[in-house]
Amino acid sequence: MLLPLLWISGKQLGFKVAAVRWNKRETALLQTNRMPGNKYSSSNLPGTPRTRLERLLRERELKRFSRDFNEGEGARTSHDGGARKDFQSSKQRLLVVANRLPVAAVKNGDSWQLEMSAGGLVSALLGVTEFDTRWIGWAGINVPDESGQKTLTEALAAKNCIPVFIEEEIAHQYYNGYCNNTLWPLFHYLGLPQEDHLATTRNFKSQFEAYTKANKCFADVVSKHYEEGDAVWCHDYHLMFLPKYLKERNSDMKVGWFLHTPFPSSEIHRMLPSRSELLKSVLSADLVGFHTYDYARHFVSACTRILGLEGTPEGVEDQGKLTRVAVFPVGIDPDRFIQALELPQVKDIVKELKQRFTGYKVLLGVDRLDMIKGIPQKILAFEKFLEENPDWRHKVVLLQIAVPTRTHVLKYKQLTSQVHEIVGRINGRFGSFSSVPIHHLDCTLDFHTLCAIYAITDVALVTSLRDGMNLVSYEFVACQAANKGVLILSEFAGAAQSLGAGAILVNPWNVAEVASSISYALNMSADEREKRHHHNFLHVTTHTSQGWAETFVSELNETIVEAQLRSRQIPPPLPIEAAVDRYACSNNRLLILGFDATLTEPLDALWRKGNQIKELKHKIRSDLREPLRKLCDDPKTTVLVLSGSNRSALDNNFGDFNLWLAAENGIFLRATTGEWMMTMPENTSMDWVDSVKRVFEYFTQRTPRSHFELRETSLIWDYRYSDAEFGRLQARDLLMHLWTGPISNLSLDIVQGSQSIEVRSVGVTKGAAIDRILGEIVHNKGMKEPIDYVLCMGHFLAKDEDIFSYFELMLPSETPTSSSSQVPTPFGTPTAGSSAAPLKKQHSLSPGKKSSFIGESMLDPMMGADRMSLLEGSSLINLQAENYFSCSVARKRSKSRYLLRSSDEVLELLRGMANHC
């Protein structure tokens, strides 16, 4: 019922309601109704789509209604300029950012002459009318003077184009250097050039610097023209740094990035010196698009293997931040070609061509004169066909249109000479005074002539050695409604995954196979030609450039909505200044710190791969020692390092500090001035270890660079240094062995980390141990004043985050909120003034009065049984919500109140606290 209601409402308002309005409305609801259970939240509205598919289908229907209304009311409103302008304003603004503008500028005296450029992206976006589009790109020429830049900008504004001006030397190294000599060959599997062969450029480093500078120039222009609600669509390998620079300027900007070339396998991409920087920059986008599933799969694999990130069915995840990766096969505007065939001038050209090639079957190739287009292979295959089929000689002709490109580059000059030599040899061998088998043209044809040639062609040959998509195949199909020509298509072109069922797929490197396919196509029955053409024509006419653009932008809008939904589950950044201020105002502070990834050095994924032995020795970062020592020596501060590491690791790192150590998730405890003791002796049985150890040994042997660690209370298998994909498969297999084998009937927990599997006794968690730990600390220190400040932070496993919940339960059910220094807490956690009642009764001690400890915790000292006590740590906690800070470190999926992104922020926080000691 909701769609008709919106339709009626839109009609009454002159149809100001556009599909994009739903996204804006939903975004506003997400921003204003964030409290769980709110009956007016977007998820509880009647008729509200709940899944991505429902939302996308709903948006598609709204857009269809919008188009129908626009067509139906167009005549009525054509005289009303205001109404037409109002409808135009209802469209979502789309900023298309590409290396080159869709028009070429030529200086003509004091003015500029603009001509439409050729290219797949330009062809694909010509028919996109759903959006209010602005095209931002490099002008392609050097305009150093401000007056020239101003006049060119004004001339381009009439075409809805915005120029990016780049200094000539930077543009040269950016475009001719890094883009064309480094990225383009690599993405097409041609490898990297050697530095001593780069005749016109300097080296990788200078090219890379020019590439980043050029991308910053694009980012400056986009930021200048960006308006709230715009969708920014970045295109191709020229602008891989642009998503990062845009997000740095405005994190709320909707940014999508689309690659029009193949994306190579991770084994090829890892050759690139700047491999990690480029991948991380692209991952800053909200949505990353590719033509085919293979390219998307290669990208996710590269992020997994090179960056060590997690690949999911939806994209790439980095600590809770998901970059959507999806497939969007590009199309053309078929109506433009179909309608062109009805023009009188095109019909005249068709008539002339039919007369010229009467009695001949016409084979056609339309390619850029480029190494990846396979023109020599195509011509050689045609030669072999003529050799093997003498009856077809003088009955078939190959028209090869080779559009010149990069004519100043030596390799392209050599390719041109090679093609001309092959053509001349074949024409001399099989031609005559009256005819030749190959008509080769080194030129660009106008649109009408190209449509006419498509229309009279019997067989189209696309023999790309590696191609992102190849829209020539689409254009040929669109012009073949009458002729029903056959398409021979390289399996290495992206279009093969879309038109494969109707085309004859070939391996262009197999000359004999291509020659055989030419013979099969020329002798194909009319019925089969009809069926193949019908399949291809249906795909080309339904998967248009308009639909491609609409689908991408719809997915981008939807990705933003889903990101906002996910962000509600991600803790906000810790307000470090507020945490330090509350620390300074407190009298009895408790700091609970994790060790690994919290107090250790921050580690880059790529760095880890080559330093496995070094990293296995956990070591506190040197710049943390001084602030940590100040905190430990402060009489008002108690510091506890709570870790899953073994006792020796903590002793080696913290033995000279005045603090408390809790090893193996709190099972072992000691003050650095005392001896180790057990907090939960009932959970230390290791009778099960031999059977599990055999399984771990087996998988360690068959998983290179994995290892397992036998601790006193647990067993851990770690595969973080292994190949990411293989390690995940092995981990899944190991879990199946454990669940169905040695521990299926035992009271054990299997704890899965990001790249580890741990087996420990049931009930062993940091949250379970903290009450007994606090009891011993209070007893040992003779603590009398209540603990009024708690900072608990670490990179804890999900199972161990129950320690965060432990302190949430210590908060009072009602607390006055008039304090000016109160720190706001994230939604969904118990806060001051909330209705969540504490589960434990609170106690406070008056000065000079001894405490009594009641509880079931009993510490088993490993050195001296006379220290056994009955304790309850929660008895001395008098904590207000604004004085409790739970922080996950470098882990966005967390139950904590706040987030610290790395140990660098941990250092900043501890230094701030140490300044108040």
C-alpha cells in the first residue's frame, strides 16, 4: 500500500518526491531515532523495507513511477519553466569524477572549441538522465594562465563539466608515467616496466608522488563543488587515491569507486611497490565496483592476502568498517544506436556499403591500436582461415578499424608497424588486382558511419587479450536487429561473462581455434543465428548504461544507510580529554589494561608477514614505559595488566613496575612485589590437553607458518602468519575436528579469535576472574576509600568482553545528571539515570573502619597457604557512570562504551593521565 500512497502524494505535489528522497528520509530517521526500542524508529514504521533487497526494489519502483509521471506530464508542463526546473531539482546530484572530461578542448583564438571525446566511459554515460550530473575531470591540456583557465571553465560549464588543472610536469608523470607505464600494464597482466627503460619518465618514486599530487588536485575540485547529499562517483585506476582524500576532507561524503579495467590476481598486484597504499585508499570508498565477479574476487583476495583484512560475501571488513564490493556490468545506450539506423544519412551509408561488398561476407574488427586488443592474433587467425578454407577466398572480407592511440610511444609505433606488415603480407598472398581480403584503416570513424558498418557486418571479431569489458560487442549487437550477425568474443574480455551464451567464445592465443570459429560462424544456420542474436540483444537492451548508473548509485545510497545502521553498533571514539579530566578529579582510581595490541607496538599487516619470530616475543612499546611508571607510582592509582599471555611474558615486560599482573585471562595473579597465586583453581584441570594437542599438532604440520602454544590453562592454535584464505579453511576444518572429536563431551570452551582458536575450560573469562582479582587487590592494599574511577581497556576477544559488563552492573540505578563534567555515553549501554538496576548491592567504607569481605571467591596462593581469604571485590566500588570508561582497542565490534583505534591513542591517553600524577 505504501507505493501507491507515495505516488498519489507525489502527483499532488508536482512529483517532488524522487527515489532518492527515501534515502534522505531514512538517513534522517537513523540520525534522530537512535534509541533502541523507540516506537517511531525507522525499523518500526509500517511498510518500511527491512532488507537491502526490499529497499532496492522499493527504490526501483519509485524511480519507475517518477519516469512515468515525467513522460506523462511532460507535455502539460513544457510551457511551465518553473515546473520543469522544480522537477530537475528533485533529481539527485551525481558528481562523476574521471581522469578526462567527456569533451576535448581546443584553443581557437580567445575562445575554446569543445568536441565530444571517444571512450567506453563516455559512451556508457551518454544515456544517463536519471541524475543531475556534473562531470569533473582533467582538461587534458596545459592551461597555465588564470585568464585561460577562467574562460575554459566558463565554456565547460555549459556542458555541465568542471575542469581540474594540473601542472604540466606533474600531469606528465601522473598520466604518462604512473598511470600508463605502471598501473595500466600491471592491471592488464603485462607486468611492470624496468626503471632503466622509462625513457620519458624518472622512476617509480617520482611518478608515484606525481600520482598522489594529481589525485589531491581532483579532491580539491570535488570538495569545492560538493553539496550535501551528492553522490561522488570516482572512475578508474587514475584516481585510486581519490576516495581516501575525499573522506579525509568530509567523512560523511558518499563516495563510490569503479574500475573499468581488469583487476589482476593478488599475485600480480603484489608486485606493485605501492600495493598496500593503493588498496587502503580504495577501501576508503563506501562502495567499490567492478565489471565482473572475477575482478571483484581478485580485489578482495588482494586485500586479504596483502593487507591481512577479512573478506566477506559483501566486501572487505576492517575492524567493523565494511567496504562494499559488488559487480556492476556496464552497458550502452542501445536506443541511440537503434534510432541512428533509421536516420536517412545512415541508410545511405548502409546502401553504399552493401553495394561495395556485394557477394562478400563481412567480418569486422573495431579496436584501439593497443597491445591488449589482440589485433595481430585476429589477423593471423583470419590468414589461417583462408589457408584452410580456399572456397571462401574472394568471398569474405575483413574490415579492421584500428583507432590510433599513444602514437608517440615506441611500443605502439612498433605494434602499428607489425600490424601493417602482417596485413600487407596477407593481402599480397590472397588478394588480387580487383580486391584484397583485409581492409585496414588507422582512423576514427564518425558515429553514423560506425553504425552503418555494424549493420552490414556478418561476423564481429573481438579478440582482446585482456579487456575490462569491451563495449564494441554491445554496439554491434544493438545494430544487428535486421542482419542477425554472429559475435565471436574473446573469453578474456569482461563482456564474455555477459554475452557468453549468445556469442562464440574463443581463446585469442589459439589461432587455430579462432580460425575454426570464423568458419563455424560463416556457415551457421539462420535459426541458430536468430537464437544467439535474440539472447544477446535481450541482454544489451535490458542491461543499459542508464540501468548501470542507477544501480550503482542506488547501491551507494543503500550502502550509506547500512553503514549508519552498523555504526550504531560501533563504539564512539573515546573522549580522551574528558577521560583525563575525570581521572584528575577522582581519589581512588583503577586502571585495567590489556597487553597485546594495547601496550605493545602497533603492527602493520605487511610488516608482520616478514617478522614472525620478532613479533612472537610480545614487548611493551618503549615510549609507554615512562607514563606507565608514573601511573604505577601514584598512590591514588592501582594499575592491573590483565592479559591472556602466560606468566613469563608478563614478568619479562612488567617485572620492574609497581603494579598487578593477571595472566592467562585472570587465572594467575600477583603484585610485582609478591608471588603468583591462583584465582580460580577449580578451572585449572588440564586432563583434556593431550587429545586436543594431537589435533593442533596435526593442523600445524599441514598449515605453513602456523603454530600452537601450550599454556598452563589453555591451548591456542595461531594462523595469523599463514596464507589468509588457506588459514581460514584450515581453521574451519580444525573446528569440525574439535566439535565432533576429542572435546565433544567435555566442559570446554572453543574461543575463536580473528586468526586463532583457543581451547580453555568452561567459565574461564576475564569477567569471571575480575571479582576475585579485585578482592585480593583490596585486601592486599588495605584499601579503605571506595574506587570512584575505572578505566578498562584492551584488545579483548569477544568472550572476554564480559569484563566490560561486570562494571556496568556496578553502576547505580539513579544518578543525578546535573554535573557539568558528565561524559555522554553511547546509546544502548547503562548510563546515569537509566532504568537498569544493578545486580549487586553497593557498599562503601567510612575512613578508619575496617572492611568485611563476603563472597565465594577463594584465592589459592601458589606460595604459602596462609594467605587464603574470602573476598568480594565489588564491595568497595562506588562508581558513577561518568567515571567509568570501557574501551576496546583496535576492535570496533565490541560491547565497550568507547573505542581507541590503536596503541598510539592508548599512549596519548596514558600520557595525559600521567601528567596529573
